Amino acid sequence: MHAVIITGGEMPPFKVVRDNIDYADLIVAADSGYDWATENQIVPDFVVGDMDSVNREVPKEIKCFRYSS
């Protein structure tokens, strides 16, 4: 299984992320990584985190695991 986890903070060049996502069996966005993913038209399989730094609403179609900080 090949998984990609998108987190907040400094990201590698988009091509590196895109190349890995093309072969990913699972895409996870963590906290503000969800914002970056949606800005780049990437739909994660699910989102995890306390969601304190997410600026977008996570659609009901995407499973979201919220944890308090």
C-alpha cells in the first residue's frame, strides 16, 4: 500500500506531491493540509486532526476524524 499524508507547513514542490498521489492507494490530509489539498484540487480519502487550523468546511462525503488538542 502506498499512502500520502498531506500536513500543514512547508510543502515539497507540487510535482513531487502530484507524482506520489498519482500512485497512492490512500490520501490523508492532516489539519491545514486539507486546505492545501483543496487549493490544489486534491481530494483526500479522509481528514484527521483537531481542525483548529482548517479554513474550509470538510464536506460530509469525506470522512473526518476530529481530535481535541
